[in-house]
Amino acid sequence: MKGVRFYEEFSNKRRGKSEGKVLAVDIEWFYGESGYLHEAIGALFFHPNSAVGGTSVSPEYLRDSCKRISEAKARQIHPNLFEWLNES
């Protein structure tokens, strides 16, 4: 997908403990009340392959708790995300 990057969320990034969720992050950023943010689509609940909705995410969260992954891997980890993206 053009203009979107995918990030796998980790509960413990150093140990590689995945939460089974993926963020679809717009490559453009904006300046919000808490600093620079990216618009994103992410999980609504704290379980793998959760339902998704619109959100924003900071570059710090992406750096500390996420790892950039390919679209193919994102499709395997979080199919509900792509159902939502395909409907939009």
C-alpha cells in the first residue's frame, strides 16, 4: 500500500514478545498537543487480531514498542486490519 507503513506492536520489544497486533501508519506527520504524531489505524482492544479504528501515534511509541514490518507479514499477523483498510 502506498503511503502507509506497517508496525508490529510488542509488549516486550527486547524479548520479541509480540502482541499480535499491527499499526498501519500514514507516512505524513502532524504537530498535535503532545508533539509530532502520525495518523494511524490500530487495534481497539488488547488481544491479537483485534477490531481496529482510527488513532494517532507518536514517533517515540513506534521506536520504543514497535518494529517496522512488511505488508505481507502484517497481513498474516492482523487480518482484521486489512479487512478495514479494504473497506475504506
